[in-house]
Amino acid sequence: MELIGIVQEVKETEVLGQKGFKKRSLIIQTKEEYPQDISVDFVQAKVDLLDSIKQGDTVTVMINIRGNKWTNPKGETKYFTSIQGWKINKTYVGKKSTEV
């Protein structure tokens, strides 16, 4: 799947847990009749893909939607959904996209 939009923010890389799991979030606003602000997470080696991305860039982001099931100690089941980016291209009006 892909999302096309304008970069609103590129967050700093977070290092989580004792094993050093890396995560970096990108906020894009979709280009449609009713624009949506979407947070896309890039993890581990993919965090570096955001180094050349700046606020205001128009981008195409290739994504996977991830879902997780978790049961708490009370036996209640909860579901979590995340959007994970794995490729990003800057998009230029009237020109071909460039892979980052």
C-alpha cells in the first residue's frame, strides 16, 4: 500500500528498550478531499530513510499495516494497529519521483 502526502513533521529517532530498538515517526497530511494527518513509523534500519526528508516535502510512502493482539492480566483482549513505512520517495510535480 502507499500513502501520498505532504510532510508535516519528521520526528527524532527514539531508542527503546534494553536491546536498542529504533523507531522514527513521520507525520504526513494526505492529498485528498478530506486530508488526514497520518503517523507512519519507520523502524530499525529504515529510520535512516527519513534523513533527507523535510517538512513541506511531498512524498509517496510505501506502508504495511500491522496489527497486534494483547491480553491483559484481567483477561481483557485489546487490539493495536500501527502503520509501518518501508520505502519513501520524494514526489515532484511534473517530474518523476526520486527514491530516497
